[in-house]
Amino acid sequence: MDNSTRYDRLLERYRNGDLNRRTFLGLIGAAGAAYGLQTPFARQARAQSVSQVRFDGWGGVVSEAFRQHAFDPYTAATGINVVDGTFSGGDEYLAQVRSSQEGEYNIAHLSGVFDYARYVNFGLTVELNTANIPNMELVMDALTAAYRRVTPEYLSAVPYNYGTTGLAYNRKYISDEEMKEKGASILIDEAYKGKIGGWSDWRTRIWYGALQTGQDPNAIADMEAVWDAIRSHRDLALKYWGSGAELMSLLAEEEIYVTEGWSGRIAAMQAEGHDIGYYDPPNGFGWQECLFVIKGSPVEACEELLNFMLAPETSIAVAEGQMYPPALDGTKVDLGATIPTLPAYDPTGTLDALTFADPAYWNGNEAEWSETFSRVQRGF
């Protein structure tokens, strides 16, 4: 029996229900160690002398989920190592990529279609052969369509998960009723001065400034009012946080009582027993993340990793680990019992209930708005 057949039979047994996920991943590892198990695309990658692929993401529980449920099993199955790095913000990471040698960075876990559009505009794309990523057929059409509007002729990424940046609050100090009544304005409420947090990301600050001034974040008419709201938040906040780990620590240690936060990180805190509420206000910040393959990467090896990560057995395990719904369409795939309970999950596969940033609008204003926010952040 050749190695790819061993892999295929293990996969078939898992999908037929003969193996649970833990046993399936363990057998892949055992088979890989014993037989040098490789999948067909991995053999192509080997022909290109590919020994590793670099993956950069958001760190914390997200990286832990990827490592346990995707990277290690992929390496066992293919013999190709996955070297993972982390970043705390998209702007800093893009600057690193642009200043690097071509091929130094391979796959990035990017947030938002506007990030996808930025990488396209800087000429950092590849053209993926989606025939090598058959699990793309299981992805929600609404997610894929958003990227195809930017690059109609090709894709340089696959959708992977989605979520919201909503309002997180300590129920010991703020009730569900108060949160629903005040919504985004609670972040500029004098009553919580010194107990307010916020992400040091210009898009998020402007988005919430728009909500606090009663404006459509995708069609802001009065930017001065938004900047005033951002200054009010800055003066009332204890600090800006810069990572998901810091967000969780500030809430867990009760250094802050309220902040905007990422839905998956808050779900993780709730699972750990913290009494943290989560509320998506009207026009709250919805987002989708993709796995973007960067120019100069070993494309075939990357396609193999993407297909492996999109497989239901892998994608569901990662989603349950990081607490963000996967890009898989729940009308096409049985996503189990946990994922339908996650914040932002859409059982329809349409995502009509979420509001996403218009990439052309936000990218068109990036230079001016990011520079202005940098000054406001410093106290001007």
C-alpha cells in the first residue's frame, strides 16, 4: 500500500465515523513517523525541494489551535515543516513583508478583505490553483465572493474564519441591560473612567467612533465628530491593548471593565469560567479572515497546507480551539455541537446579519486616517 493510500484510508475512516478526531490525528502522526506518509501534493512540493513553509498569525490560543490541529498533523502527513510566527497588528506585519526578501514569508492569517486588497495593490499575490484545494467547495460562497470582487480572475488566499469585534464587559460591574441600552457609547461613558480599554488599531477606533456619533462606518459624513469621540475614549481609557492575550489579561484581572474585543477571545474567556458578557451593537464590526499566500512562496506546498487546513476534520478542530466559526458552510458540512454556539456564527451561510468594512472605502482613506489617529493616540 503506498503512502497516499494510507492517508486516504485514514481520512475515509474518520469521515465515516470509524475514528474520532483525536484518534485520526494520532494515527496520521504514527503513520507519518512509521512510513514517511506523504499526500500527493506534498510529493510535488518535495520535487521542488521544499522542506518548510512559514505561517504567520495572531498568536495565543489561535496559534495553539493551529499548531495542535493543523500544523503538526500536516507535517506528520507530508514531511514538510511549518514554521509559525506571530504578529500583533496587520500594518506592522505588512511593513515587514514589504521590506523582506521575496519568499521569506509564505502564508499569513490576514484580517479583513481590506487587508487582502492592500496586498493585491502592493503586488504581493500569487495565483492559486483551486483545483489543488478541493475543500474550497465547502467554503461559504459569501466569503469567497468578497475576495473575488477584488481579484476576479484569481485568488491569492482562501477564506478561513470570521467573527466580530463587539463589546466585552465584566458582568460584575455592567449588566446586560445597561450594555444593550448604551451600546458603543459605553466606551465614552464618564462613569467608567479608568476602567475602559480599547484596541490600538486605527480602523477599530474609527469604526467605534462612527457608531458613537450615530454614523454609518462605511459612509462617514462628519469625521471631526469621530475624532472627537476617539479623543474622549482615549482620555477615559486605562490603556490601549495591542494583542488578544493582553485583552484577555486586562479583563480577567479586572483592570478594565469594558472594551471592544474579538468574539473568539471573549468566547474563550467565557469557556474558562469568566463572567464576561459580549454584545454586538447595531452595525458592529464584522470581519472575515483568510489564509493569504504571499508572492515568492512555494505555491504547491502552500496549496497542500491550505487544503489540509480546510478539511472539515481540521477546520472544525481549529475553530473549536480558537473559538471563531470556520469558513465552512454549515448548510454543506456538519459542524458539530460547539460551533453553532459561538458568537457571530451564521447558520444560513449568507452572513447577511454582519456588517463588513468596505475595502475600497477604508483603503482609500487609510493614509490620512491612520496618520491622524497616530497623532490622536499621542495626545493631539
